[in-house]
Amino acid sequence: MKDQLKDMATKSKTALVAYKIYHNWQFKRRFASGDTESLHGSTHSHIPLEDSLAYINTQFEDYLQYGELTPEKLRGKRIFELGFGDNIGVALRFLATGAAQVVCLDKFYSKRDKEQERKIYQALRETLSDEERRRFDEAVDLTDSIKTDPGKIHCIYGVDVENAEELKNVEPFDYVITRGAIQDIFEPDAAFSAMDRVLKPGGLMLHKIDLSDQGMFREYGMNPLTFLTITDSVYRLMAEGSGKPNRKKMSYYRRFLENLGYDVTLLVTDIIGRGGRGDLSPHKEKIALGVDYSDEALSLVKEIRPKLSASFKQMSDEELLVDGIFVVAMKPV
């Protein structure tokens, strides 16, 4: 049945919706049975070594650039990373720069090639300065396998951030970071509240969030906003609990964090209709027609607007155009 649905899904929106509902049901049933292993977040086992290094370094440098973080600001600090996938490379970069500890949490255990993972860390180590290597070696021993010092780096699997017992009475963190994780939490209110609880007053949240359909419909040649035409009740059956995009837009993230008292800056990282050209660099607070997006991109919004689900129909063209954001949010002191 699964293969039949998958074959049909390439031919129509209705069949694709049916397949996603089936896949979501199957995924949730497996997870409930205790099987948390997933291809979700498995990035590094199937790409060249140099691409893995570039991916890790891009993430780390984005946090530094947009969070305005310096080695001095990181020295001795504690960091919480949500949704780290199959790799602790970003955590190791923070530790090598001078952070005291990184705690990583992922609801899923992403499948990985352990020997390839070890090679990535060895190659990453070679790019560091002598002092950074000394700190790196304090965090992880790569002699025969991957052995981390739990006082430096600690990984938690198989639980949502709001339900993680290990975080209930933890010492507050200085920074909370995520990349490509928040959009996969169907109702992120509880996750944000949990991250707020473990962040120090005056601490910083840095979140890179994909607002796209992650290829759900667009990779079959459909309008990139097709996933916003599905009613909320049906979309819940397609996406809840299995790491599909949650359909939250810019205004949600700003409103929720500001209601918690945060000073929030939202930077646009991508816009529909750019044809996979990658992030806007640098990310921007404001986007402009003819500079960042074209009339063709705008026409995609106008074409789909009459079909949008009620919760999206009243949104501005600009909000619907935005395909990704970088959130910089400072907690009040």
C-alpha cells in the first residue's frame, strides 16, 4: 500500500495528501513503540567530507555573525542546542572557541555512519588553531572511536524538549540555538516555553527556521505555497508528530517571543521563487521588489491566494513570500 500511495503521490495533490497522512500515521506508531531512529536530520552520512565541514562551519559562522557573538562572549558559557541531527560538529566548534559546555537534544536519533562521523570530526580538528585543538581534545577523544566528555558535551535523544526530565532542574544556559528544527515541531508553543525556562535572563536565542513546504508539493512542480491550501484539520493528520513543516509564519514567531518579553529581530533568509539559489546573504530585516524578489515570485502568491486556507488568506503578500527566517531574540534581564 505504501509503495502504491507513493507512486500515486507524484501525480496529484489529493494522492500526495493521502500518502502524507499514511506516512504520518506510520511514523507516529513506530515512534510510540520506542523506535526513535530516523532519517530525519541524517545529513552527513551521504555527502562528501568537504561538504560536511562547510555545512558545520556555515552554521557556526551564522550564529556568530547574526548573534554578534565573539570568542570573549562565548568563553566559559553554556549552550543548549535543539535538533542537532546526526552530528555534534557545531557543538565542537563552540567548545573549541571557549564555551564551557554544550547540551544537545533531539527528539529523533538520526541514522549515521559512525566511522564517517569520526572522519568529519578529525577533519574539523585539522582546521583549528593550536589552542582550539587543545579545547577540542578536552571535549572529545577520536583515537579509536568517538568518546565525548559528558562534562563538556551531553546528548539527549528520544524526547521533546518540553518533556526532557534532564532539563527540569538544569543550570540555566547562556545561549539557546537551533537550525532547521523549530519548523518541524507542529505546535512549538511548549518548546519555546521550555527553552525560555532553561535560558538565563539576558540570554540569547538564535533560531534558523525554514518556512517552506520542504519539497512536499513544490518538488512535484506545484506552487510552493500549495501546502497552505490544506485545511488545518487535514494538515494535522499529515504532519503532526513526524517532523513535517508546521506552517507557522513570521508573525507567529515574533508575536510569541515578544509576548514572553523578548527583544526580537527577524531576518529573512529566503524567499519563494528564487529557484534554490540558497540563502539571502546577508540575511535582511526588510525585503524589496526588484531587489530581493521578482514579479514572478509575487505572481506565485497572487495565483494561490484564492485557494489558501482561512488561516493564511488574510496574510500580506510579503509574509507569504518569505521562505525562511533567522530569529535573534534576547531574554529580558
